[in-house]
Amino acid sequence: MTDLASKNCVPCRGGVPPLAGKDLEQLSEQLSDWKVVDGHHITRLFKFPDFRKALAFVNKVGEVAEEQGHHPDILLGWGKAEVTTWTHAINGLTESDFILAAKIDRLYS
């Protein structure tokens, strides 16, 4: 298994099918805390002791997203941040979504 967090996101211009079946299953198994929702996107809830720490985490996620050119949806609340990602160009999941998720996981540990 390749370490997803060591890879870089690849821009998607469309025209490729979203991940499904065995390919989707293999990648999702590498990120046990993320949930695949309807085969369309992945999401994870991160918990913190207060708003300030959640906000600091969200800012770090934003930096990684900019570096990778792959931008998740982020919901920030007191003591929590929920991150959801998919590849908009194909309206589904690509390996880049899992790479970004693995990089985000590293920020939380």
C-alpha cells in the first residue's frame, strides 16, 4: 500500500469516471476515520476542546488545500470541524480526494 499522504493531488479536468467498486473500496480502507457517502464524497468530523483549536485546524487545512489545489468543504463549529471532499469536475471521487484526506489526517494527529 502506498502512503496516500506522501502523494500530491492531481488536477482533474473531467472526462474520467469517478471511483467505484474495488478501486473505491481499496482507497477508503486506507482512511478508516473517513466515511464514503453514497459513493460520491468522503467526510470526517474532527473534535477539539474549544473553538480556537478548531479554527487553527481549519486554517491548517486551508493551507494544505491551497498547496494541493484541491479544496474541501469545511464546516466549523465550537469544538468541531467537519471536512467533506469530492472532485467537482466529475461530481464524484478521485484518488486526489483520498490524498487530501490523508494529508488532513496528518494535521490532526
